[in-house]
Amino acid sequence: MSATGLAACTPLAFVDAMCRFELGLARVQERAGAVPAGTADTIAQHVRADAFDIDALAADSGDGGNVAIPFVKQAKALLPAATRAWFHHAATSQDVLDSALMLVLQPRIARCLTLLAQCRDAELALMKRHADTPMIGRTLLQQALPITFGAKVAHWAWGLARAEQRLAEVYQRGLCVQYGGPVGAHTGLAATGPDLMDALADELGLARTPLPWHTDRQPVLALADALGAVAVAAEKIALDVALMAQTEIGELSEPAATGAGGSSSMPHKRNPIGCARIRAAARAIHAQVSLVHNAGAQPLERGLGEWHAEWAPLVDTTLYLEGSLDTLQALLAGVEVHAEAMRRNLNTTGGAILAKPAIEWLAQHIERERATERVHEAHRIAAREQREFADVLLDAPEIHSAVDAEQLRQALAPLAHVGASARQIDRVRAALQAMDA
């Protein structure tokens, strides 16, 4: 989890968010004439987070099923008698708790978006630096055809960017205020309730919503799903890096900034600890998102245990993601790229990955059947002796005498067979840059 996020999400921070909700509610109600003048100032003067007995709140939450009930009781005890009746006016427990949850998570999601922007910058730099760094592409974990490392990063970047867009949409329009009263009908506020709800959203800096969402948990589901989507995109990168950092592949190494560590029993190991942290966080996030989905369909006008089950998973998911993105940003900014290992691994099959284009090119200079025989023989020798495929082909006198050696090498260079890798990088670079415009 994020150390920064954990430090911000204390019990006192949640109580402070509930105080902000109640003060905001009093302000908009006072402006609308729903509570006496001076109510908001009195609440602001007396109801502060540091005035609450946090231990007592925790101990008393079980009886009412949530912390809002003892919170309102303690708050009223802090107020002058004349103001107590107007505190928490026409509100219900879920109003204060759902809104407070949005307020607490809002800065955490903002930091996740900041970290995602930093990841984009690091990805853009990697794409530019390695646009022409050839490597083997792999399908079903086996060698396939050449790509460039820049193109691989472009795929990472676009997946992460699409998830970022989902999270940004929730941040901008999906962290909704909750205010509906006991049954979500603004009881006692028939003429002004929906307008007060809109005013409260503006007062708190939360999104407006047409209706209270006590048992319509789409705002919560949208948030959980967006967090989960970012976790998937981050894990994809971590998984690729970890696989490419295997000793026998050696194409990437984690930077020291991610805490890349050794083994307690094998000093030669350089473990991809950052990747492990990102993947472990993703496991926890996916489990928590599943729990939120499980609680999504809630009965009648107030859930029976379902909305109570959402609070911890939403907070934990956000903090796991924030910590994961802390690590991902450091990983992308400092990953060590071993281009020589990428080149070595391109030669693992002795040119078998380029057999078809080699035959087609040689068939323009010698008889096709002979070209096919020479290519198959050459890639077996090249694999056995770990030599360049083109050099082995040129050892054959009939090929050496029939072709220009440099033209053959260019025709079989990995960069000649990376498809539209360069154009893909350009397209993703333009799309990422447009996100900052």
C-alpha cells in the first residue's frame, strides 16, 4: 500500500470528512432557509475532528451498524442546545458516510492520476529512446517474429492510458455527493431537496447526481472498476518486465529505485521486487473489486450489510493502487534495457524466425528449391554455433557468388521485419501527448 496514502487515510481523516459533510450541509440549508441563520457558523466553531473521541466512535459503531450514529451523537453533545436539532438535518447515516468516503478518496485518486501522468512521461522517453531497438516478439511464451522494444512500450503505454482515462472520468464526474434522507426521497424537503443536493455537491467539490444513490451503487461500481482497470494495465507491464528480466533472457533489469533485491539464500539473484509488489497489489485489488460487485445489488431503499461491506474494499483498493503506481513510475523511469541481450535472443533460433523472408529474397537470385535447402541448413548451423544467420548463408559459395553480401544482411536485419512498429510508436506518442494538451 501507499505510505503516503496510509498516512492520509487515518480514522481522524474520516471523521474530518464527516465534519466537512455536516458543515457543508448546514451551509446550503442555511442559505435556502431550511435551518436558522448562524447554524453553520456554530457547527464550524464546535464540531471539529480533533474534538471527537475516536476510540469511543469505534467502540459504539457496532450497535448502530456504522460510525455515523455515534458520530452524530458526539457532535450534538459538542453543540449548544439550540443548534442540536438542526445538526444532520433531514440527512441519514448513509448520506454522511458515502459522501465522506468520496471526500477521503478524492485526493488519493488525484495522486494516482498524477503518478499515471509521470508514467506516461517515462513511457514516452522509452519509446523515443528505443524506437529502433529490435527484439523478439513472443506469443504463447515462445519466440515469434521481431518487434522493437519501443513498440512494446507503446502497447504498455496505450493500455495504461486507456485505464487512466477511465479513472480520470470517475474523478471528474463520478465522485458523487450522497444526500437523500431516510428513504432517499428528501423527506421534509419536498420543494428544495434535489436543489439542496446539487448545492451540497458544489459546496463539497463532489459531482452532482440526479438522484440519491443509496441502493443504486453504480458510482461505487464505476470507481472500483476504474481502479481495477488501472491495476490490470500496471500488472501487464510488471509481468512483461519480470519475464524479460529472467536470468536466461536478460533483456531488462529493474532499477534500484524499486527495491530490486537479492535472495536470502542465493546471493547471485537480482529479484524483480518492484514487479512482485505491483502484481501482489493487483491480486488484492481484483479480490476487493469482486467484493464490491458482490455487494452491488442492494435491497429496497437501504442495503442490509451490503453498503457496510464496501467501505474497506474501496479504501484498500485505492491505497493498493496508489502504492502500485508509486512503484510503476520508478520502474518505468529507471528500467535498464539490455539491447545486446535482445540482439542475442533474436539469434537464438539461428534465423528460423526469418526463414520465410530469407527464402523469398534468395529465390530472386538462385533456384527456389536450393534457396529453401540453404536456408534450413543455415539456421541449424547458426543456432548450433551461435553465429549470425546472414554470415552462415554467405558461407555457401553458390550464395556468396550470387548475391551482394551487404544487401543480404540488410534484407535479413531484424529491423527490416518489425512491421509497422515505428508507425505504432508515432500513433501512440501523438495520442499520449494529446492527453496533456
